[in-house]
Amino acid sequence: MTQPKERDYFTDPTVLMDPYQYFEEMRPRGPICQLETHDCLLVSGFQECVEILRNPTDFSSLNSLASSAFPLPFEPQGDDINQALEANRDKYVGGDLVVTFDDLRHTNVRSLISRMFTPSRLKANEVFMQSYADEMVRGVVEQGGCELVNQIATPYVTMVIADLLGVPPADRALFEEHIAQGQTVGSIENPDSPTDMSTLEFMGGFFYRYLEERAANPGSDLLSELITTQYPDGATPDILELVKLAVFMFAAGQDTSAKLLGNAMRYIVDVPGLQQQLREDRKLIPWMIEEVLRLEGSSKATHRVARRDTMVGEVKIPAGKQVIVALAAANRDPRRWGDDASEFKLKRPGIREHIAFGRGSHTCAGAPLARAEVTTILNCFFDHTSSIKISTEKHGEPGARQYQFEPSFIIRGLDNLYLQLEGH
């Protein structure tokens, strides 16, 4: 029997609609396989993905935004290409952002982030998060429905991180507007330039001013913490480094947290009996969120490039080989999750071991915030409604739903989700 032609992960619209079917088609080729469409490896095995993510010594994150579809801007020579990667860092989109950093530079900048997303600081942010979510949900329940992703989720997560950082209220709507108009990260519609940085550059000037103001007059927000902090060795960060970090923190969680809420709501409504279970026992909400993160996490994949010749399992990976670390495939790997890996299962054993937020030194620092945001607003939806339904007019009947997805090979989430809401 002839193998079906391999679909292009980076550009094929059918892969966008159902990436999980694509990963299942590729899985028989092994947990690590060479693509025919691009000179890179697809890693779909759970254990193999974890091994790569936890090995920054042998794998660089430099291509994590540019992706494995972006050819190396140099010809790899020898069994160690570290120096060549760093010499070409300026050729990579996002090469000056923490998500692409390696070694000491990543350790230093990451240390700044870890001091900011602390439980005590998130606790202090809860009052705003709760009151804002409550106000938004009350409004749409009175209207009898809403479009969840753009009307609720995106402005909600934008305002929460803005409040946490200390972005002035007058600028928040402006940033929200620019983010909404900007190109999605990893766009399949722009293969020559899939990740556009213009929105981050626009915000950079504002954040430079905010940080200068905090330097002169510190407050209690994250920007004040940033401008007065130091690296572990006592050195003071350059203000431009802090600007890039602040802008990245503001923008990075927008899409993923908003998409997580949309993805979660699909399961809440369409998994038989789940909505009622959650209404009766709110302690199940965190369990539900983790299973949705496993099944439908907001990030389908991240990317790495081998810094030196190495082995993953029994596969030799030469220096310069790029790899797609398919988080979405790993989180449905039957070798790790069993024969029901593609099914929703509340209270699944070992669920917190999923890699929806990555693993290792580049684990998403905003993960606790994302979990808190979604838990808070879901509680508000349950508080103010007796029933939540997905619009059959917009999306079709259960079992035959029709959705539009973010046109991205990185992000997994809905473009829109129309709900019908019944109050008490």
C-alpha cells in the first residue's frame, strides 16, 4: 500500500483545522521522524519531547519563534555550531526576546520573571481579576449571549496583565486594539514572514517611558519590580532588555490565555454531563482545565535546533538539525496516556505531567496566571448562568460543529465562539 502524500504542517489548511489527525498520520513513522516537506524532524513522542525540552545544553531555543521552517542562515560545520548560532542571532525573528535565549542570558532574564509571577503577587491581583470578570460576564448574560473569544476572553486577559504590570488605564484599550489588528504568531497565511514583530515594536516606546517613570518613582506593580531588580550576580539589567522583557510578558500570554478559555468552553458545553458536574462541584474546574490543556493546549508546537551532535532515544541528531517539538502530539501520545489518549477524561491520573506549557528551563512563566484567569472567569459564568450553550446557528449541532481556527502553526485556538447564555 502506498503512503498518502505528506501534508505540509506549516501551510496546509487541513492541518490547521485538525492538527491531531495529522500527528496521528505521522505517528507510525516513529516518535521522531524526518519530514519530506521540510528539512527538519517532527518529534511526536511524549518522552522524546520532554527529553529535548529539558536539554538546553544540546538544543537551542533560537528558532522557537522563527520555527523549523526557517532555514539556517549559515551552513553548519562540524559537531558543534554554538558560535555560529550566536553569530547569526540577529537574523532570527525574536532573537532578542527571552523565549529564544540560551545559557546565561536566559538564566539571567528568566530570574527576573520568576521573581514577578509569585503566588503572593498573583494573589494581590485576584481582586481586580475577579471584579473585572464579574462585570464582563454580568453584562453578556443580560444580553443573552456573546462571542466569547474577542468580546470577552481577549479584553479580559489583556486587562488582567495590564493591571499586574501597571500599564496606565488610558493605554490599555490602545494596546488591545493593536494586538487585535496584528498578525497572529506563526501565521500560515504569510509563509515568508509568519511572525510579525510590529505590534511589539509599537508597544516598546510606551514601556520604555513606563520604566523610566518607575525608576524615578517606583510603585508596587511589576514594572517597578523590573526597573529596581538585579540579575543573580548583582549586575543591573540594561533598560532596553527590560523593555523587551516587559513587552514580551504583556503580549505573550494574551493569545494563549484567551484561546484556553475558548477551548475549555467547547468541552464544557459539548462533553455530556460535564457542565452540570462543574456547576455542582467547582473544585473540578482545575481538573477540567488541565485535561483541556492536554487535549487542546493553546500551543501546538515549539521549535529547537541541535547545537551539537546528540542522541534522543536511539535517534542521532546532527548539529544544525531543526526539530518541531509537537506539544499537541506528545500530549496525546498513547505510549504515555493510554488507549484513550484522545478522549476527555476528568481526573486523569498524572494529568499535571502534560507539556502544554512546555517543560524545563523554558516552561511558560505565565502558566499560573493563565490557570487563575480561566478558573476565575469560568466561576463567574457558572455564578450568573443556569445554562451555557454553543450557538447552533453559528457553529452547527453537537457532533457536527463548524469552527474557524487561528491561522497559525503555533497557536491552537478558535477565531470566535458564539454562546447562548441563560441567567438564573
